Amino acid sequence: KILTCHTDDPPTIATSIITSQDAFARQSKSSRAKLTSWKNRVQRGLLIESFGKQATALRQRCLEQYDKDTISCSGTNAAKYRLDLRRQLKESIEKTLAELFARQVTIAEKSTLQNFNKILLRQKPGPDVTSTYDKNAAAVRAAAFAFDTSLSDLEIPSLGLTKTEHCTAITSQLNAALLSFPDSNAAQARDLKTTKAKAAKQKTPSEKSIDVGFNLVAMVRPDGFGNLQGFAGYSLGNHGITVGVHNDADAPETISQFGGVRPPFLRVQPKLNFDVEL
């Protein structure tokens, strides 16, 4: 919104309007140059280093410089116009910063889940259920910590752009990925490759054997918002059972993962293992 000056306007009002417009144009151009470079980096799937600090400094610098350049207009009849332009400048910068924050959170989530699946693929199954659970729990903690660290650099507390909600959501996503991992194509391909490698080894008649193991994984998801999580495991020879509890049935991110409905209270995944040596 640009006001026009008429020849009958008092000189002070006309000057104030022009001064405000010039200051608005300068700061808009200055902020747009930096924001555009950040957008280009995010479009390539990259995070902006120290984004939170840089964004806070950019916003503060532009607004303070605008105030400084237009201070002479504050006591004139164009004072309201000066404040309207300041509000437009502020909203434009903050809107773009919020968009950049959200897009970087998405990039961090995707990267975290991809790296988590790679870690699970590299892990060798433990000798028992408890050992395997310990490895998986450590992998979840490491992935969640890496995500938390990444988002610490993105936060802009003054705009309400914080990591808390997203860190809670990534923990639920990691646990869901962990439960579904055994059924994934990558995991099945790895298991098949391991089985073929064992079958290719030379065996003596005395080494022939068939071992059967039954494992049961259960996940209980009572009402709550994800502030309680735990696992317990028990193994006996080739058999074992693992039970997990995560009270995130009411969490919005959990409900969205299940298509807008609450997750089942109890989910049970049986698994039958055959270790054949011929």
C-alpha cells in the first residue's frame, strides 16, 4: 500500500511519507536478498548453519534500521503510515522465516529416519532378545539425540519456532520405524543374504541341525501424549518375548500416522525363526 502525495500536502507530511517508503524499500530489498539465498539452499535439501541465530539477527537488524531511518516521521501526521509499513516489513520477514523453519524440520526428519534405517541394517542380530533390544534402544536414542541437536540450531524462540513438539514427534516416528523394520524389503533382503551365506558354508554330517525359535513382540499404546516409554524383554534359548509401552495414543502426530484414527491399544507381532544347518 503506497500513499501518493498531493501538491497541497504540508511539506513535512510529504517528506515523512517518502522517507518511510524509501526505508521500507531498502530493508525489504536487504532482507529479501538473504532470505532468497537461504531458500535456494533449503531447496537443495540442505540445512542452514546457525539458522536460528542468523534469522533472529536479520529480523532485528532490518526492523531497527527501519526505525532509525524513519524516526523523524514518528511525530508527524504520517506516523500511522510509518507504523503500517513497519508492520508489513515485519510480517513479510517472519512469514518467510517460519516457512524456512518448517521446511528444514522436514529435511531433518527425513534425514534422521533414513540414517536410522541404515543403522538397523548394519546391526547384526544379538545372541538373544535382550541384546537385540539394547542395540535397538541405543539406536533410537542416538537418532533422537542427533535430531534434537540439528533442531537446536534452527530454533527462533522469539517467533515461537521451537523444537519441543518436533522432538516428541520424531521419537514416535523412530519407534514406529523400529517396529515395522523387520517387515521392510531392506530387512528381508538382508536376512535372505545372511541365510544364503550360511548355506554356502561347508558343513560336516555332525553339524547338521534344525533349530526353531519363536519370538513375540508386543506394543501397548495407552492414552497419553508420549511422556512415558519403556520396553521389557525375556529370552529362553532361541525363544523370546519383548513388550513395549508408549502412552502416545492421544498424540496428534501418532493419530496422523494412522490416518486420523487412534492406534490400536495392543499390537502383537509373532516371528518364527528356522536356523537350518545341512
